[in-house]
Amino acid sequence: MSFEKLGVHPALAQAMTDEGKTTAFPIQVATLPEAIAGRDILGRGQTGSGKTLAFGLAMMTRLAGRTARPHHPLGLVLAPTRELAVQISEVIAPLSRTVNLNSQVVAGGMPYMRQIQALKRGVPIIVATPGRLMDLLDKGHINLSDVEITVLDEADQMADMGFLPSVKEILALTKKDGQRLLFSATLDRDVDTLVKMFLKNPVTHSLENEKTTAGRMLHHILIMDQAHKDVISTQIAAREGRTIFFVRTKHGADKLAEKMLRAGVPVGVLHGGKSQGQRTRVLAAFKDGKTNALVATDVAARGIHVDGVSLVVHVDAPADHKDYLHRAGRTARAGESGTVVTLATSKQKKGIHGLASRAAVKLAEVFVKPHDPELIRVTGAQAPSGIPIEAEPEKHESSRKPGSRNRGDRGDRGDRPARNQDRPDYPKRERGPYKGNSGSNGGRSGFIKKEKPEPVAEFRNNERPVRNFERPARDDRSERPSTRPSTRPSSRSEARTTRDDRASRPARAERPDFDPRDRAPKKKWTPQEVRNSERPSRDDRSERGDRPAKKSAAAKPFRSNKFDPMASKPTDGFRAKSAAKKAGKKAAPKTSKPGRPGKPAVKKVAGKKKPRTK
């Protein structure tokens, strides 16, 4: 059926005819009439079945000739990855110009200011990823209150990637009575939640994957030894025709691509660790035929449309049946035929068969070895050249345009001279080592000068004199003229004459105006010397007239806190104890306590305490 009969705008239908697309695909025939009429659509179909044109033609037909206010788009397309967003924009942008519309991609990893400037001018159609769109919403650069048509492409993948809360918040900001189109390859519980919350009486169109590709896509599982896996992958990559190899991790993709390059197979690598510029170059080389092999992670499982991909190889088995269907959807697109191959060992065979059964796919099992005829029959594998290929060095990507900084040579700016043309003696400032926290200036205190610039000989205005910076060296200061005579002798003879003159001078004591007490050095007295000089000794105090001398007393005995038996005589009690101890007998007990005469002592008995007698 033609697009004009489905209700598509005549200008869009003519543009499709000019591109050679005169017949609509089944998903387009099923969804375009209701979508153009304004109904909510819930469409399910295999990737590559024409869903992008299904919702794109409907949106452009309804918005044809409309003008959007600044920061207020009229149509919104949400995609899970920037690759898919770019893919959708490449399909929509050429067609939108025929009906006086334009589109803008809003995704992470792309120039930020370019997206903001496009929103300021006013863009009717926005193709965005949830993360970057939420960022622009938080900063106030975009307003979704005028959005009349909202499209969710690959809604199940957005739910798997954790974008479901952001998608709900975005849909809540659009018009409540607006149209919503939801397209996905699979419809599970998370997608069903979005349908119940935001779609009103949707028209459901579901196309079974196995029926649409039963005669155009062949599925095989190649059983091999683990040691032969890389060799067989390299031989498959050397085949004629475009091939996509899917691996699980970024490290695995880089490692497999490196082995293929060493074997002489030109190959590109695509995964989330690459910048947007690197991804664009890799895809461009793959589309142009410079490289026939592409090693990628699941980031390329959706939204990557390359014509002529005849083989998809699962080097690492996918996580679930949905990933298997999306990977396989890179081939047999738009009515073409293709082959899907999964590499596995004998232990992995059972799990892969269960995965294929959940995806409703029947696998043909083949046992292969390197250079095996069955391998050549199924995949068309060839022996690589064996000449190593050097990988292209990765360029540093920067989204900042050359602005006021890092301009380089500015000599072509009119009659204004370059920085160092008129002053060649003035060196450029160079970045020095980091010197710690430099505050809010972003580390600019680390700029240092390696060489101190020499003074300029002349001023440009020639109005004030130039200071002479030429100073004599330290050793040449004796040549400088001086009005003050030097007091330092220059030779030994002069020094001897100076000493003789000093000897002939009169002594200071002979001078009438000299007092020797004025120049006498002051002596520092110690406290003991002060006492000895001012106070008389203890024996000479009788000479003082102010008070009589004391009588001389006998020397006092030695005082000490410790008992010294040689300093004093022992008492009678000490003698009695010593005699009793020598005799081996105890000393007799005392009859009374010392210091309390007249009271008898109380004898202590173990266990009993006798009352004290009065």
C-alpha cells in the first residue's frame, strides 16, 4: 500500500517516492492511519521492521507547518541510547524539511551548548535520551508543556537500563490530553506499567518476530573447543560481506579486535567506553566499507542500522532472549536475508538452546573446527592475510570550541600584530608545576615564567626616560666614584702607619674632659657576691654598731630525716631489744600504751574482742 493512501502528508509521500520507498511495511500499514488520526498506539515489532518511519511519518504529518516557541518543542521522541537517537534523527531530519519542520538531537556525549542554542531558536521535534533531557529540564532550558505527541522507542530497553522513573516524570510534564505512541520489540511488565499510567485506550498492533523472519533469517549454533574460539572468530571476520560480532564486555571487545588486527583483518570496535566522535568514525568506516567487521557490545544491539549486514555472530551468549532478538535484528532488515550464529562449547550448548526456545527461534547445531568445510558453508569463513594491521591512534575528543583561550597565533586579525612579533624578547608564559590549592581561579597560580624578561630598551611613546638597569658587579664596586673617603687601609704599610698614629695619641686619662668611670665596663654581680659585699659575715656581726653581737653557741648536731645510729646514742629500750634478739627471745610486752599513763593495755585475742574496762 502506498503512503498517500495511508494518510501521509503529500510532501512526505513525494519525498519517500524520491528515495525509492513506495510501499509501506506491515507495521506502517497497521499503525499509520490510527496514529495520524490522533489515537494512542501500542506497537510491537522486530527491530528493523520500519517502526521509525511508522511514528515519524505520523508525527510530521500532524505537525506539518507548525512553529514552536523558544524552549517549547511540539513533538518528543525518547530513545534509550544516543546511537539510537542519532539514527532516528538521520531518518526524520531530511523528511521534516519538506514540511517546514526541523529536529534536534538532545543526548549525552554531544555538544551541550549547541543543543541549548537550538532550543532557544525553537525546535518543533526533539529526539532525546532521558538522562540529558532531565538535565536540561532541571536547568530550565526546555519546557514540555506544549508537547502534543510523545513517542517512546524501545521502551523495554529504557526500563531495563533504569530509566523508567525518569520516563514517568517526563511523560507527566507533557500535555495530559496529548498523543502517546509506544513502540517496542517486546512488551513485558515494566512496559505494561507505562501503558496503564499514560496511554488512553491504545490501539495495539503486534507482529510476531518468528513469522516475519522465518524465511529470511537462519539461526545456527557452532559447537567448538574453547581454544579454537578466537581463531574461528578471526576466520569468520575475514569473510566477504559485513559482519557484526557481539561480546559481553568492553575489555573483551578490545581484546578480540586486537587479535583480529594482528591476523590482518581490518575491524572496528564499538562500546560504551568510546567517545561520541570515536563511535561516529567507527560506524562511518563500517558503513563505507573500509572495515567489513565490527566488534561491539550490546550498545550496538539497538538503533544501529547498516545496510548489507549479512551475518551476526554471538561470540558471547546474550543474557536473555530479548537481547538475542535485538542482536539478531541487525541483519535481515527491510526485507533482506541474513544469518545469525552463536559460538558455544559443549557445556554451553544446553543453556543456549533454552535461550533460543524462549525467543521462539530454532537453532541448527553444527560441530566445527578451524578451516572446517561446515564452517565455510555456514559463515563463508576465509583464512586471514596474516599481515598485522596497526590500529589507528585514538584522537582526543573535546567538545569545547576554540574560543578566547588556546587560540594560538592571532597574527591574521587585521592590522593587530601577533603576540611576539613586535616584542621578540618577551617570552611566553608556560605552565609550571602544580603548587597546591590555588583557590577559585582553577589552578592558574601554577603559571610561572621560566626566564625573567629583559627590560625593554625603548618605550613606544618615547615620553619618559628609560631607567638604566646596568649595575656593576659586586667585585667592581671599588671603581665607583665616592665622595666619602675610605677608612679601610689598602696595604700593610698604610696599616702600620695607622697603628703608629694611634700609639702617638695621648691616653684617655690625660684628657681633661675624660672621666674613666663613664667608660668603665659594668660588672655583672652574682647574688652571692652582692651579699658578701654588702652584708658582713656571721662572725663579724659584732663589729656592727647598730645591735650587739650574739653569744657564740655550740655546734648543733647533725640533722637528718633518716635514723643515723652513729649520730646519737641508742636508748635503753633499743639496748634491751638488741639483747633479747641476740638471746633468741622476744621482748617483754609493755604493760601500758606509751603516752597514756595509768591505764592498762588491752591484750588482743584472735576471734574475740574484750570490752574495755573502766
